[in-house]
Amino acid sequence: MSSYEVNKEVVGIFPAGEANLGRYTAVRLVAETLEKPEAGGQCFGIVQADSNLDGEVVAVQVSGIGEIICAATIATGALVTVDTAGKASAAATTDQYILGKILQAGVANKVVPIQLILDQQLNGANP
């Protein structure tokens, strides 16, 4: 556990809707089931379990500072959205949902700290 995870909140247990959602990937909640997000779409939080198979319960972080896997190179301080694998992706276009702000630069498949900023859309101004 890194020092960036000290204040996270983890919300309980939801049935996984897809095989192996993956730790440190973002998910959305659809009809009480966790699923991979749509690219740039709204997210519920970040999966905290190492392994989760279809039908198992999963702990999901919904606020605070946690960790996320990068889809590509991302700079420190960048606002990010998600790709369809649930990885952090640069928030480049308006009307995409923001997942959070990256606290340490990362490259593809690296786990980096993130300050979660859920349920806000990118509109040209920082939230």
C-alpha cells in the first residue's frame, strides 16, 4: 500500500458482471451490476480486488485518493477519463466524464495515484 491510499473510501460489495474486472481499473454500475465503462463515460469507482470472476462480490473505491492503471503516457496533474478497459486515459474532449486527477506521471500499464473526481464532465474548465 502506498502513502497515496490513506484516505480512500471503499464501498461494499457488488456482484461482478463480467469476468475479471481487474484491480485498479474503473467500473460503472448498471442495474446493480459492475461493468467495464464506456470510453469517456461515467464511472462508479475503482475495483480493489486482485481477482474477481463473474458473479463474485467486489469492493469498489468511490472517493478519495487511490490508484489506477494508465492506458498510455499521462502527465502529473492531468485530468483523466477512462477507456473501455477501465484504464486512465487523457481527458481530451469536452463532454467526457472525468475520473480524476493524476498525482504522479505514468506510462501504459503503470499503476499511478489518482484523486477521484467522479460525476463531472469536462467542459473546458477544471472542476
